[in-house]
Amino acid sequence: MSRNEGRFSAAEGSPTPEDEGTSAVAASAAGSQFNWALPTEFVELPSKGRFYPPGHPLHNETTVEIKYMTAKEEDILTDRALLKKGIAIDRVLANLIVDQRVKLDDLLIGDKNAILVKARTTGYGSEYETRVVCPNCVATCEHSFDLEELAHVDFEDALEKEDVELTESNTFRVTLPMSKVTLECRMLNGKDETSISKKTLRNDRKNEASTTLTTQLGLLIVSVNGDADKLTKAKFIAAMPARDSRYLRTVMEKVTPNVEMKQEFDCDECGETSVLEVPLNADFFWPK
């Protein structure tokens, strides 16, 4: 959703009140042939603002306004120190959100993904070309995804189909098929995503076994059969049957507001049509 009519226009008339007291650089720019105003875009939130508490800037808000990417953000994306720390993209997204009350740590991951996709389309266009592997014949080939065609998860419909209860606290109550344990789960946010990423990087650097899944489950699960004790949760996760773990992750993916990062793919090698997950690799923000 774009609201940028007249954003790029020749400077006319007298300075506005906002122009008063500008710096020498800004004054010089205002006196030049063109006075550029940075365009913005309104991003539709998969959560529709329903899962933010009262007082949060996105509570019941269906959109969030972001600025278009500029050369400044490209500098951030090529900053080696930020890339090494794994925070370059988060730094870009924080720069682009117009309302500075909105913090990345508080953003639900689905809403953050929607901003990520829109930021990429404003910066480099909606065509995303990258290499993919055909799930049928395992051939590797170039494929172009249209980011404008990505839909949002219909979480309201999924809640009914999956027999998941949405609580007054905006958590989800799920009964597992094998152990018959009832779990209360919450949606993850930007802070959780950062925590999982940092722990994964630490394990990689130390050549330790991956704990990404158990870390995610520890953040996801609020209570086990109504017991919110940390030790109880840790013991259950350690003994959780793989079938229950897969079921929980599948159900939570269906009922969590998010961008549906999947599109049809026609393989040039075998001719089969399949649905592929849109890969978020280096080509996404560093296109050729």
C-alpha cells in the first residue's frame, strides 16, 4: 500500500515551517533544483494488531509505515562488522520504521517478516531471483519469485480447523496427539528470534551440538498441563516425543500470523509443479 503521490516533486514557493532552523546542509538542499522527500509505504501486518497489548503502538493497528530503502541502508547491509554480528538486517529494519516507538524486539516475528519483505521490494523490486532445488528431481536451477504475490497466513480460519484454543492472554492452547499433554504456547517476537540466533552462533563457534529446536520450544511453551514452572517445562521438552514436537511446530506455523513464504515452482528439468519455500539467502538483500 503506497501513499507517495507528490513525494518527488520540484521545490516550489516559500519554505514551510518545518524548513525553519534547518542545518546548512539541509538549507543548501532546499535551495537546490529539487527538494526530495523520502517516500514511505504502509505494510499490512499479518497480526492485524490483535496480539499486541493495550498501550503498544501497534495495538489493533492493521498497518505500519516504513521508509523506502536508501544508499544509507545499503551501507549498513555491506558493513562487515554488523554482518559478522548478524545484526545488519535488523539495523536496516529499525532505520526504516517511521514510528520510533515500534521496537524490533517487541514485533511479532510474522509482522517483522512482512516488514522485511516490503523493505526488500522497495529497495530492489518484487522480483527475487535465486537458485533453488527441485524437490522432485533434485535439479538446481534459477527461479524468480514474485514477492508481491506472497499472502498472509489465515490464522483465524486455521484456529478452527486445527482445534486450537486462543486464550484471553492471546496464547494458544494445544493438546498433543501422542502424550495427550496440553500445552499453552505463545507467539515469538523479535527478541526471541535474536536469542535463538545468538545461541545458534555460539554453538557453531564452539563446535557444539545444535540446540536450536529445544531453545525454540523453551521460548514457545508457556505451561505444561497448566504448570508454568521452568523446570517442569525443561523436563517435558527433554522427554517430548518427536511426533508431538513436529505436530506442535506444524500447528503453530498454521495458526501464527505470518507471511506465507511459499510459491509454486515449475521445474525446467522434470516439468513437475511443486510448492517451494521462498529461501531467505544472500540473494534476498544482496541481489546480483
